Amino acid sequence: MFTGILATMPLKSMPLARLLASTALLGALALSGAAAADPVKVGLVSTLSGPSAVLGQHMRDGFLLAVKELGGKLGGQETEVVVVDDELKPDIAVQKVKGLLERDKVDFVAGVVFSNVMGAVAKPVTANETFLISGNAGPSTIAGAGCSPFFFSASYQNDQNHEVLGKYAQDKGFKKVVLMAPNYQAGKDSLAGFKRYYKGEVADEIYTQLGQLDFSAELAKIAAAKPDAVFTFMPGGMGVNLVKQYRQAGLADTTPFLSAFTVDETTLPATGEAALGFFSGAAWAPDLDTPANKAFVAAFEKEYGYIPALYAAQGYDAAKLIDSALKATGGKTSDKAALRAALKKADFSSVRGDFKFNTNQFPIQNFYLVKVGKRADGKVETMVAEKVFSNYGDAYAEKCEMK
């Protein structure tokens, strides 16, 4: 059956065009059997090209690992996963999502790494009364007044990971900080999240271009400001370059580096020891001590040969969430109210441990300060330093009036 074959392929080395061709061919073969029931269809939207492709690769691989472990089935139903590359372009993403809805007739849309893409695709998906399960992006616009009964987050609300560092900086007594993020929705959410808990002086608030790779001018401003710490959000290739340039500029020796989505398992293979000792905020880390997480990390490393990032963990949980809902409905997707009620129960073993949905259908979960360190085998990964928030919901839930 289609999904079983797809999930066992070495996807990280498989060209996207071949992957999509295989999707179409195998889907046709699956449907050609006279006795075959229509499979559950999931459109998995991820960023799989450009400098940020590694983030999307992690999320895709995590989702497909869960489907493979479930025998190619979600909720006991044969499952077809159609993977599309949003190219980190909102207009392209909308076109491809419309194809998933109109041509492929998917039952779920899952994934989406970046918030500018999520902001573009959420309305056409939810307006079609198709469930959208976020594997990463959690913009405030969807968590609050723009919430939808057809949107569920298997990740977090954007502000929350940044709030971890704001509280940490406040608790450490840092008097003055410099903040830096790309100039788009997630960047604005990140700094808003940090400032929700940090009450000291913000010496400078720097917004960079999305995709910027040279930070020499910004680092000169930071050095001149002489803050007690720097907080930044720079995902993907932006984070790799910033970490290396921060270390090369000598700032790592004088000014603590606080971040979210900047030093993680997507960037550490490239930054290596340059990121040692740098901090981040997260709802998950590879060494998080839960039975489900230990099994997931071991299985992921065996399957793909690299350490999973939070994007992979969230993609994995997104698939498990869909599986749990379909089990409750007997594999049926036609009764939207029943399917939504089943999704809201979140009746699965999350790699994060405790996990439940808030009224806006974003998770209530724990958040941690994590620090880059070395494993016993010499590999670099993020490690839990301390729990900062327990059973923590986002600040926008009260603005959500679910219809």
C-alpha cells in the first residue's frame, strides 16, 4: 500500500520531483484495487527547498516516521500522504494547498514551518472545513481572535518559546538586553513574547530581513550597546551564520546568547561547537525524559541517521494526533463535529509528556530552558537545563471565541 512504501524510502536523499511522481503513481495503484477502500488522505505542507529546507525536512521525516510505525495507517485506515514543498513562498503555498483540497481531496492538511506561509494557507484550508494540523507555525493571529474550529496546533503558540527566555533574563537580573529578529510575523511575535516577561531595559530592538545571512552591522551595534545579554530568533540558515559570526566577533565570551529556534538540531550540525553554552527555549529537547520521547529519538536516529529537532518531534506528534482522532471515529472523516471532538481529546502519548488542548486548540504544555552541550558520543545537541513553565497556555486563548 502506498504509505508503507513511501515511509520506508530514504526521503532525505530523494529528489522532490521523484517523490511527488511516486506519490501520484502509487496512489493510483492503490486505488486500482477493486476491493480497496478509499485511503485517508493527508496533505503535508513543508519547506523543502532553499536555505531553510532542513527545518521542513525534519518535520516531514518526523511525520512519516509516525505513519511508518503505525503500519502505513492512521486510525487503522490505509493512508496516503501527499508531500508538497511550499518553497517558503506564501503565494506558491496557497496554490499548492488549493491543489491538495480541490484535486487530491485531502482529509487533513498538516505541517507548515513558517508563520508567513501559515498566515496565507490557514484561511483557504479552514474555510473549506478541512482540518489543518500545525506541525510548527503558531501565529498569534490564529491563536486569538482569528481562531478556527478547524485549526489545531501540535506545536505551540509562537510567543511561548520566547517567553521562556524573557522570564529567564528577568530572573537572572539582566538589566539591559538587545533584541533581534527577522521582520515578519513570527519575528514580531518572538520579541513580543520575550518582553511579556522581561521588564528591564531594551537597549535596541533590531529587525533584519528574512533570509539575511550577514550580521556584521548588527553585531557592531550590539558590541557598542554593551548589553547584559542578547536575545534573538533566527531560524535555519540565518541562525547558523549568526551563531558563527557571534562567536567570531568575540561576543560569546562577554554577552550571553539567548534564543529560540536559533540553536537547535537543525542548525547544530553546521554550527558545531560554536554554539556550545548558548541557550534556547523549547517545549521539547532530545534528552527529555519521557518513555515516548526516548523511543522516538532512538527510532528517528536509526531511520534517518541524524538527531531530530523539535520540528521532527512536532511532526511526529501531529501524525499521532490525527491517528488518535481517527481511531475514535472508526476511521471516518465525514462527521466533522465528531472528528473535531476526537482531535480535542488529544488521546495519544506525546513525546513531550503532558499535552492537552486549550480553548483555542493550541497545546497546554511544559516549556524548558535548554542549553547546547555534548552527548557522550561527542555529538552536539540541546539539553534540558531547567523547567521554566508548567502546564502553560498561551496569552491569546482568552481572545478566541470559537464558533
